[in-house]
Amino acid sequence: MNIERLGWNPFFEKYMSLYEADGYRPARVFAEYTHIYKLYTEYGEVMGELSGKMRFESTQPEHFPSVGDWVMADIRPDENRATIHAVLPRQSKLSRKATGPGQMQEQILATNINTIFFINSLSSDFNIRRIERYLILGWESGATPVIILSKADMCQNVQDAIQQVEAIAPGTAIHAISAVDGAGIDALAPYLREGNTIALLGLSGVGKSTLINYLAGNEVQKTKEVRDWDGRGRHTSSSREIFFLPQGGLMIDTPGIREIVMWTGEEGLSETFEDVEKFAKNCHFHDCRHKNEPGCAVQAAVNEGLLDEKRIENYIKLQKELHFLDRKHKRQITTHEKKNGKLDTERIKIPASRYRESDE
């Protein structure tokens, strides 16, 4: 198999010399199961597991391979097996804070992606504030976010919805589509080229699996019927997995996500709210909270009708959330240092399997 078809590019090629002496070959993670991974390689599909050393050295969940990762492995094609020895540095990474009480860990949703399709149904749950949150994740990931408004056949005023999204996402591609009649789907062709990896993200039932099936030309993902009372499909995807598309690209389906809690997002916030921050630079106080402070340029823009008040409220809310997460990150590092002695904080971020890169 041509590994360029799998998304291999010069970014990953430059790390090959670190592993060639060991005889390891590149493989891409297509699915993740309990202690085992479905890999695609130059020899085709194999099942892989971590080496004992890598399992021992990987101290954080994010150190383990995720769907989309390129790994270096001892591949045994005659056995359809492989042993994974290292995860290559990620070109991009879509992640969120793990859910659950007291959780302070990163949950990686997809890696090494070029494009993210944020799927938002026009039949129900259309929420501009949620789209703003999605965009922060998208810009922070290093991939290009694209907003997909699905189930356009069930919406009375598609153009009005598009205009609402355009107001909060200037410069971001927006496509209204219907997998029922194919409307708008031809416009997605540029994203589906060979070597391009697209991740899908959205609530359960917004049509992610339906879109994959339409593009693939057959049912590669199971779907369930739409509920009559709210027009939403039922949740079907239970895990993340990469699928081949006949157009040449790769697509990662993800389970529906109700709660999006950011892991990091300062750069994503600035990209998503570029219009707000442009006005904020002219505030009288550098630490202006954009509420009742004198000389607030943001509030002045709201009063003049140049900014939407609800957008400002969401900006302030998300900014507070990110500051809170940043403080928790710093406390976590401090606690780790007290428990284990002073250490390089980068060790918390870089898995042991990548130390050879950091030694250069």
C-alpha cells in the first residue's frame, strides 16, 4: 500500500532516521480497542499492541497512540501483527478535557488531521454559541475547521441559518448539505482529496455516520432512523475510527459529544473571536473585563451595534473557563513536582517514547 494514501508526508518522514536502525516501519492507527490497535501499513492492515517498554514509559493517557497517530512498529505481515515502539510527533491534535468529576486529563479525539467538519443539524439543536466553542477547539488543534450544516432538507430557511453562522465565523467555510437528496455535498469534494484526513465532530444524531455512508457509497457505518418528535437520528457511533473514501481521502468518525470542555484554547479563542479582540485592544484598561469599566471599547461597539451582546457574553464565559483551566494545569504541575521532585515540566507533555526527538 502507498502510505501517502494514508496521509504520510514530509513532516513525518523527517523522523524516520531515528528508527530505521531498529528496523521499525511506519503505521497509522485506524481504530483503538482495549490494549490493541488496528493499523494500516505499507503491507496492509495489521493488529498492533504496545511494546512492554513503551507501556511502562507512557505515564499519561495522551502518551498512548490515538486514532490518526503515526507510530513506528516492528511489523510482521505474515502474522498480520505488529509491536508498537513509538508514537511520532503529532502534526495536529483535536482534544478536549476528559469529562467526569475531578477529571484533569486530556482526551484526544483525533490526531494528524487536516480538516475538521463540525456537523450542526438544521433540524434541531442549532446553537450558535456551541459553534463558537467548536471553533475554538478547531483553531487550537492546528487543523482547518469547516462548519457543516446538515439536514438542510428539514430546514425552512437555510440561508438565514448560514447568515447567523457567517456573523460569528467570518472567513470560515460553511456548507449546508443534505445526505437525503445530495444537496450541497458536491462542494465538499476539495476536502476529500488523497492524503487528506477529515475528522467529524458533533452531537449524537446530527448525521455524521450518514454523511460518511453517502461519501463512501455504501453503509460503512450503521445508522438509525430519525425520531419523529425532534427530527434527530439516534446515536450509533460508539468509537473513533478512520474510513477510506473512494475520492481518496480519509475520514474519522467520532461518537456524538454532548459536552465540550476545552483542554487548551488561548490561540483558538483569539482566532474565533478576532473581531472582539480587535475592539478589546482599544479598551482603556489592559485587564478590562468588558462589563461596566469606563473606556471599554467592546461595550462601546455593542452599543453601536457593531458587536452582538450575546457573543460578548459567551466570549467572557469562555475566557474565564480557559483561565480556570490554566490555573488547574499549573497546580497539577506543581503537585507533580512536589510528589516526584523537581522535573522538567515538558516531561508531562512529551511521552517517554519521543525522548529521542527531544535529545537532538
